Amino acid sequence: MTDLEKLLGEYRLVLGLEIHLHLKTKTKMFCYCDAKIYDSAPNSHTCPVCLGLPGALPIPNFEAVRKTQLLGLALGCSLNEHTRFDRKHYSYPDLPKGYQISQYQQPFCESGFIELSSGQKADIERIHLEEDTAKSMHKVDKTLIDFNKSGMPLVEIVTKPTFKTIDDAVEFSKRIQDAIRILGIADGDMEKGQMRLEANISLRTTEMEREGKIPTYKVEIKNINSFKFMEKAVKAEIIRQRGLLENGSQPIQENRGYDEDKNLTISQRGKEDAHDYRYFPEPDIPPMVFDEDYFEQLREELPELPSKIKTRLVSEYSLSVKNADFLTKGQGLELLNRFEELCSNNLEPEKVANLLINKQEYRELSSQDFIKKMQETNSKSIDSADLDEIIKSVVQENSGVVSQYKLGKISVIEFLVGQVMKKSKGTADALVVRDLLIGRLK
Ligand SMILES: [Zn+2]
């Protein structure tokens, strides 16, 4: 039984995500203010439009529109030919004009998906574009507002209540981060607030799950700024909702925040329904119409995405699936171009990948130096019969550690790898040694 199943008891998790991303554009969403706002002095990037002054007219940033549509294509969405912006009304100090320009009925992109490594398909409901609000900083006796963030182009990806585990939701978010970086449309740095998550959580019985029924309530956890934070917040909320359900009461629909110190979620406000926002078409921006020729151009522009690259690395370079996987997600993506460039010099791809992935010092070398160093090391590298001999002796000399390993303490393998590396005076490849050891200890 997994930790999550223990937490859930008789219940099953229903989880959906809203992911907000700052797009990387030259200017803000509806004005010409410079969008490089990070680390700049408060209120240094503002104008009448993004300050929300009366009478200021918004002009949509087409670069942001195009980047949103590219993201939609990358995530398998259909792109709408007819779209428009809407006003979403609510009152908050960081939104002085009393409404946010967003999209409601005709977003740019609808119904996409990502296939996750668990085999689950994560369904995306929509992707729309809006303006970000300003930032409030609460002090003891006052609230200060910085308008630099106000009017930043903000993409929102809304999933269906599609995730059954927290791991799937985290993987989905990481895959989005990889996709936006490959597309070059956003950086998704969570520490800078360029990527923010909200999680919609409810619990249902196994019977409801079988019948495909979704609970009538959902609780939204706001302002999630790291994957670790998401995991902790969702777990805390599961415990709270399960407690209520087991006592026969129904959790109410609301927004909650997560208090990391207390490991509890705390009620913030009742969750609005769409009609509370009194959406209506933004009268200052005409509806937009796109044709098939334009969509075809976008499709041609779409770069190769991680899942495709992974398949190609295995077929084109005969790379191991493990290394292909590493080079097509997270930090590994930063090594991908380097890998392909080096392989064009007729080097052995698997070796190049191992060096780039495992040896920091190789990453900084020029291609010429890389090739030189690789050839030098190759000539020094150990003969496989000698290596077998060393492995055999290390296994014999460390029978205590070996039996711990066989009893399930897998981590001690690293100790054995270390011993072999020592005896081979560093001429063996640690990954190869680990595989050989695992094979021998089976
Ligand atoms: Zn502005």
C-alpha cells in the first residue's frame, strides 16, 4: 500500500490543477511596458494601462497570443478560430480597475492531454491568456502594492479533475515546465513567481470512482510555489477532508491556503462560481479570428518535443532508454544540444551521454577538448576481464555488506561500487560497475 493510499483510507483522490505561467515577451500583455520586471525596483515598470487608470485603452500583445497558441499545439489542444477577451470582475487592492482582462467562453486553446509515465492520460480542459494582477505586500499596519507584475502576460492551463495521485500531478507540472522551456515561450522559474500552481481537491468513494462520478464540491489550494509544497499541501488537505467525511459532514467549496509551519490548510474565502465574476466581452478589444493557414504556419514552427526526442535518441543513436529519458527532461534538457553536437563528431553516443550526465568537468569542455579527453581516458580504461576480477574480489571481501544488500538494503551497492572504483584506480565506469555488481548479486 502506498503512503497516499494509507492517507486516503476508504476514499479516492480527485485532483485537478490550474497552472499559471508568465510568458516571455518583450512587453506586457496590454501595454508597451518592458516585461523584464524581475529584480527591478517596485513600480518602475508601469503606465496608465497597467496601473488601471480610467480611460486607458488596452492593446493586445500578439507575441503573447502566438506563444499561447504554440503551447496549445504542443499539448495536443485544438485551437479556436474565433476567440475573444472577457472582463472578469472582482475587487481587490491589487486590481484597482475592478476587473481582470481574461478569457472565458472562447479561450485560445481547448481539450489537450499529456500521457504520463504511470500510463494515465492527463486531460487538459483549456488554455487561456490573461493579464496578471499587481502584488500586495502586507506589513504590520499597512499594505504596499507593486504594479510591476500588473499586466504581465499570464497563461493559465486548466486540467480536468484528472489526477488520481499526487505523483501524477507533479509529473504533469514538470512536463509543462519542460515543454515551455523547449518552446522558448516561458522560463517557469517558480521562485520568481513565473510559474504558480493551484490544486483543486476533493475525495470520493470507490463506488463513485467506479461510476465515474465527481464530488459536488472542490477545495482550491492557492499559491503553490514549489512541487514539494504541493505534495505537502495536498496531503494535509486529504487528511482534513477525510476527517470531515468520516464524521458524516461534507467539506464546503472554498479557497484555502497551506500553512507549512502548522502543516494545515486554512480557509481563505468561499469559492466563487463563474457567475459571481459577471464575465462579459471586453468592449475595448475586438474579437479575434484566425484561419487555417495561420494555424498551419504555427504547426510548422513547433519544435520537436521531449517524448518525440526521446524516441529519436533511442532509434537514431541507439542510446539506452535510461540516458534518453535523462536527456529529455528537467535539467537533462540543458545537455541535449551539447550531446547531439558532440555525437556529430563520430563519437560513441552512449559514452558521450554517460560523460555529460555523470561528469561535471566534461560539460564545460569545448568539443575539441572533450574529444581529446575522451580518447585519453579510453586508452587508459580498464579491460573487462580485469574488471570482472576486481568485482569478484570486492564481493568476496565484503560478504557482510553483500548479505545486507541481499536482505533488501539496496543502498549499500554504492559502497561496493566505491570499493571497485578504488581498486580500478578510477579507470572503470561507475555506471557499468553498478550494473555488473547488480547482475552478480542477483
Ligand atoms: Zn504598462
